[in-house]
Amino acid sequence: MSPRLVLVGPMGVGKSTVGPLLAERLGVGYRDTDDDIVAAENRTIADIFVDEGEAAFRAVEKRAVRSALTGHEGVLALGGGAILDEDTRALLAAQRVVYLSMGVEEAARRTGLGAARPLLAVNPRKQWRELMEARRHLYEEVATVVVPTDGRTPEEIADAALNALELKEA
């Protein structure tokens, strides 16, 4: 058992908006590993970061991703930093992975670059650029296809992903 497709990309790119649209169109379920973590830990991701630090969060995230990759047959969205883990990237090699990309101006428009984003607490635009510089090549490494999201509606992004993967709607 493995997902029909996996969504990766930076925080705020729209994985949790586009994911359910894709699942509906494909006639499958939707799952988000960030939601899995919040349910399992009974606290927010921001609280895990504050209380235990990023390393502890990444360990929890790695377990959640591994479980979801082996236990979900629908559309799966991963948290923005899940691709930092080498073992996770190796597991994604066998998957159809859609990297949803966006520029910093789009990120600022969509998210405000700040609220409830523990990695962007001080200088959000600068930190977002630095995060993307550090992660972009990892997103591209695991991606089957890259779908730019700037200036597109969730429906247009879902269409582009399905077309790029040549997947038929249910």
C-alpha cells in the first residue's frame, strides 16, 4: 500500500488546500502528516518546536511520514521540512511526488510570513528565502513533477498536477 501521489513544498504553498481537491478528483482519501502529528502529540507543531526543539519535532515527523507512506493509498501531504530527512527522501523515490513551488512574494501574500510559523519568527521574508535556498534542491530531488503555484487558484494547481502526472480523474 502506498499513496497515489505525495505533495511536498514549503509551508503555506497550499498542500492542505490542493490535496483534498486532488483526492476528490481521484476518488481517494486525503491525509496530511502535520495533522497526524498534531493528533498523535495532542498539541500544535509550534508547541512541539517551542517545548522540545526542532530536532525532536523532526524525529516525530519522520515516524509520521514513514507510517503514512506505508499506510495510506490516497493523496498525502507532507510538512514543509519533511524532505530534510535522508531516509524520507529515499522512501519518496518510489512515489509519485508533486513539488508545489512558489516565490517569496506569493508566500508573503498567502501566509503573511509569520503567524504560527516557528521557523519564520524573526525576519519572515529573509528567513523564508534562506529556508527555500536550503530546501529547494531537496524538493526538486524528490519530485516527479514541479507545479508552480504563483498566481494560480487551487483548482488550476490541481489541474496542473493531474495533467503533469497524466492521472485521470475518478
